[in-house]
Amino acid sequence: MSKCAWVTLTTNDAYSLGAMVLAHSLKRVGTVHDLVVMITPTVSEAMRSRLREVFNLVQEVNVLDSKDATNLAILARPELGITFTKLHAWKLVQYEKCVFLDSDTLVIQNCDELMEREELSAAPEVCWPDCFNSGVFVYRPNEATFTSIIEFAAKNGSFDGGDQGILNSYFSQWAHTDITKHLPYTYNTAAFAVYSYLPAFKEFKNKIKILHFAGKVKPWLLNFNSETKQASIPPMFTHCGDFIQLWWNIFCDNVHQRLSDQMLPHADYFLQEEAGLAGALAQVRLGEPRSSEQEAYEASMRRQCWESGNIDYTGKDSFDNIWKKIQETLEMKPEAPAKSADDDNDKSSVTPPEIEIKATAQKLIASNVTTPKPARSTNKPTPQPPARQKSKKSK
Ligand code: UDP
Ligand code: GLC
Ligand code: MN
């Protein structure tokens, strides 16, 4: 067979965690094809050497960014302009046929047969099935196609500000010409979008070949207990809890021991103030009782989860725990002021401040029981790891 490859992309050390797990998931199912990762200069040297251990080719590419703030805002994913960088995949001309996989995908079953499909084959986008999702697609590397897509992008822009918009416009015949280019949904099943058709997820779960953690919630941003090696599964993701755990099992078995604290902070908008996720995970000892330093690192990781919207509703961040904390804080009475002789005579009905605060808090909670949107820089819910504490930067 001609030379084929699985190709992924990572622009930072956090997405590289996804790329590493993805590569091991492909090896786990015994693929016969090469593994290629495209990286940008923002991936740390420490991470590059780890990637080289598992990928056949680590190809540095320059960042292509749509800088299309307007359409990215409609998509509600301001960070995805740089997914234009994916287009470099067409320049891997040493391969005849490739399958591009987002680094937030996980290969569950061998799917080497995908290399027999033609350009451009992809599965429907779950939210708009006349478009394909560009997290998994079969293509033929070709310099002329690369140039042509770039020229098309320069002229027409991308309707979602990312690669998916441009690729759907460029390969617009995908929707209605050749059904063989429509991959079954099991080659790109959206992990977190199935709540709308959960019965189908249950019915066809054992046929899923590639799972895609599309959306802001990524497995590496979920709470994870290093001692038990169990990921904490948010209630709305229980249908795919075993796949999230599989991601973490692969991470624990194949990736964790190779991490280093030299790994860089995530350049992403919601993690930039924090220690690097990969670096923080490197500090954590798996399967051992947690030391106070590890507790602090995990607290920092938990804060990253909270700030990226992955709140551990059923665990540490449960309503009951937050409420308990509020109660404890309110019950910490301020020092009593020195008593004056007049105090005993003052019978006016002034409500003590702690009771007033409690009543206000109760009213607020009663009127707003939905998820609170956490403030970014105030009232830190958890302590910071001592070694990595930094002054806050403004964005
Ligand atoms: N990506 C990256 N760095 C980023 C954002 C995205 O390397 O900061 C790459 C990565 O391969 C990722 C893909 O671009 O899987 C598409 O982004 P994402 O998967 O977050 O988009 P979604 O599938 O959630 O829409
Ligand atoms: C999509 C795809 C992702 C793509 C992004 C930007 O949701 O899942 O692969 O990079 O949108 O177009
Ligand atoms: Mn994705």
C-alpha cells in the first residue's frame, strides 16, 4: 500500500497532551500507518522531545491565523483562529493519503480502512449535518491544493473564523455529490453533543471508532484524582464517562511519566495566568497519597477547570460544599467591639451585620440557583501552588 499517515496539530503544550494520548490510542489499536504531528514554535522543547518519541514525524509549521474576531465570536471560540494552521497538512507531500485528526480525538477501534477513502471524506457536523466536521477528514497532500485553499481563504474568509468554515466552503460539493465521501458518524462522534440523541449514543456506542471531544470541555481540563487515577465525570457527560476514563488511563499508562515541569503555560485565553497544565501534571505522583504540594497543584488544576467552565458540580464544587463554605465564612464572627455603658440601654432593633449578610446571601442564592459565572481574577476559590505563584497579568 502507498504511504499513508495520521496527522494531527498542536500549537501549545496543553493540546500536546491530547496529541500524545491520541497517538497512543492509535498504537493501542495497532495501526500500520505513520503518525505525524504538526507543531508551531510555541510548543516547548521538552514537549517536542516527548512528541518525537511517539510520532514518526514532528513537523514544525508556522502559525496561520484567520484573525477573524467577528466570526470566531459567533462561534464563541475566540481561540480557534489559529486552526487555519491545520491547512499545512496538505504540504505533507511525502505521504500519498492522510487522515487529519484533531488532537482532542481519541481512536477507540482500528480504522485503517479510512485510508481507502478519497479526498475530501468527512463525517457530518452534528449541529449542521450539511456541513462536515473538520476534526476528522481524509485528504491527499498536495502543494497545489494547499495554495488553492489559502488563496480561497484570502479571498472569501471563513464563515466560522476557523478551518471548518473555509474547508466546507472550499469542498462545498461534499454535501450533495458523492455519498462515499460521507463518513459514518462513528468515525467522528461528538462526545459531548449526544445529550440531544442519547438513545442513539447508547444503541451505537460499541460501534464508535473515533470519539471527538469537540467543544470547550477537553478531557485534560476535567478534574482528575491522581491518587485513584479516576477522572471526575461531570453529570452531563456520564454517557461517555468510560471514554473519558479511557483517555486518562492512556494518559496515566503512557504519557504521564514522560512529562516534565519544563512544559510551558497554556497560551490559551483562559489558562494564560496559570502554571502550565502539562508542567503541573508532571509534578503529580500517580497512585500515591497526595502530599501537600501535590494537593496545591491539584487545587490549581481544579481552578483552571472551574475557570474554563468545567465545574465539578457533583464533587468538590458541589452546591452543598459551596453553601457550607459560605455558612462557615458567615459564622466567623468579627471580634466583638469593647462594650460601652450605653450598650445595655440600646434596645433599638438594629439587625446584627452577620444576620443581614446571611439573609442577603440566602436571597441571592434563592433568586439565582443556576451556575454562577466565576469571576476571573477575584476571590480565588483555591490556594495557588507555592512554587508557581505569579503576579496577575492583565489581558
Ligand atoms: N488547536 C491547537 N491549539 C489551540 C486550539 C486548537 O493546537 O489552541 C488544534 C488542535 O489540534 C485542536 C484543533 O486545532 O484539536 C481544533 O480545535 P478544537 O479541537 O479545540 O476545536 P473543537 O473541535 O472543540 O471545535
Ligand atoms: C469545529 C471542529 C474543529 C475546527 C473548528 C474551527 O468545531 O471540530 O475541528 O477546528 O470547528 O473551525
Ligand atoms: Mn476538536
